[in-house]
Amino acid sequence: MDAMDAPPNLIQKISFATGLPPYLVQRELVKLVSDHGLNPNDLTLDLLRDILANYLQDILLAAKTQFE
């Protein structure tokens, strides 16, 4: 069973709360969490905040670089 088949976890709850297509949000969040060597089913809100803060910083830096 992978993270998408598990009972609702933090990633699934967050992805549904965004109002965006949940499968797209879940896929991206699972990838980000896995890239940090974590199990999506064991994720805490504090860890997710850190991961998403880094993700946002990377995206903003890439956008800034692209438009300079």
C-alpha cells in the first residue's frame, strides 16, 4: 500500500483543503516528502511546514532567476 492508498493522512487532508485537484497536490506533496527521505504517512505538520517553506523559496528563487 502506498501513500495514495492509505487511510487519510496529513497530505491527503491538506490536498483536499487546497481546493485544487487533490491528485495533483497529493502527487507533488508525496514527491517532496519522499525527496526529504520521509514517509508520507509519518509526516507531522511541523515537518510539512519546513518542506513547503523550502519548496516555496526554491520556486521563488527560480522565478526570480528566470525573469532577470
